[in-house]
Amino acid sequence: MFDLVKIFSSPAKVSVLRTLYAQTNPLPLRHVAYLSNQPLFSVQRALAQLVEDKLITRQKNKRYVLFQLNKQAPAFNMIKDIFSREAKEIIKLRAQTYHKKAQSMLDFMSGAYELFRKVKKV
């Protein structure tokens, strides 16, 4: 059984899980740190704890140690659900923002068109 508080107890762990969830291939430590925008030491510690909890797999390559989300972990479906819902909400919020910007631009263009039409008549 997994401990939800332990999994989501630090921003570094959440960032690492989010980063690895979005990747299809295993990543080396420095790539995880770069993509998660977290300090290397924090990512290293988070990865060690997540490997210990069996949420992440660690495999040695010729030159690197690679990390990947463990799809066989009991908590994988919960993590998948959380991050897919989060992605949907982000898309929804961005769509609303772009819609407002587009509407604002259309309103501006409409006003500018009317102004140019009046100037052209004079």
C-alpha cells in the first residue's frame, strides 16, 4: 500500500512525477532536473525516495542511470488520473484565456474598422 502524503509531500517529488508522467522514454537525472525546473540535489533526493517507494524504476544504461515512471506501481493509476485531470484543467484555462484575448482583439479591430470607415468618408 502506498502513502499518499509521502508521495506528494514535497514540490520536488510532484515535479519529478509530473515530468516523468509526460515522458515516453526513460530520462537521466540531469534531464529530469532540467525539465522539472528543480535543483539537481532536490531531484536526486526525490528520485531516490520515489525509487524506494517503487513509483519510479531505475535502470542503468551504458553511460547513464535512467528513470521512468513505474506503470506497474499500485499508485500509477491514481498518479495518471491526477496528472491527466491537471492537464485537462490547464488546457481549459488556457483556452479561456486565449478566447478572452481573441475577443478583445476582435472588439479592438471592430472599433478600429469603424474609425477608419468614418475617416475615409471625410
